[in-house]
Amino acid sequence: MNQGTMNTAASIDIDKLPPAEKLALIERLWESLARTPSDVPVPAWHERVLAERLANPDPKSALDLDEAMSQIKQEFDARRTTA
């Protein structure tokens, strides 16, 4: 990262931004990272977990798409109601 970019980012007082602007900033950052995913470092522990799961698949823990979406929706709804 060049110094000019860092100065611009550091000049934003994130704590004073309203939530909607914080979310918009996060979205812009995420989109920027997504444009060049090969530039984003992958932590070594992610690679170890993936290698272990690929080497030792557990078919009992697999869900079909409908089951997975149902679980995700339930977890999302539960978090939304407790927030």
C-alpha cells in the first residue's frame, strides 16, 4: 500500500461515521479485495483445515442445499431477534 492511500484511509474518522456509511465503506473494501483475490493472503491455518477436511471427508456432516439454506436462515433469524 502506498503512503498516499494510507494517509487517505487514516484521515477518515471511522468512529464518527453513521452505520450506513460504515457498511458502505466495508462493501467498497470487500469489492476492492474481491477484484484481485490472488493478492489476498490466506492464513496457514485455513490451508491446514482445508487440507485436513479434503483428506478426511465426513459424509455424515454434509447437508444438501435446502438443509444448508434452512440452517443459515434459522441462524440469521435467531441473531436478528437477539440483537
